[in-house]
Amino acid sequence: MGQNSADYLATTAARDEPEIIDQDMTRGDIIAALERLKFRGMPRTVQLDRPVRDFLVSALRRKA
């Protein structure tokens, strides 16, 4: 994960802001952001830009 991505993700987590997953992130950055999602009674919001959405849809279709 790039330093800027690591700083951004740490800052959003500290502020309890939604993470924004965008096309500037590497595959590893996207995976790490998804792995950090917590589902403990409180809903979480994750924003995806269109290229990331398309990437995830394509990846899931390949696995199906």
C-alpha cells in the first residue's frame, strides 16, 4: 500500500469516516480496505468509484 493511501485510510478510520475506494488505489489497497470493514451492529458505508465497481464486478464474475 502506498504511503498516501496508508495515511488516508488511517485518518478516515480515526475519524470514523467512510472509506472511499477509488481507481487510484492498487488491488492490494482495495483488498486491505475491504478486509478492514467491521460489521458489529453498526452499519458501515464504503464509497466506490465506477472503475473500482467495474473491477469488483468483473472479478466476481470470473470467480462464478
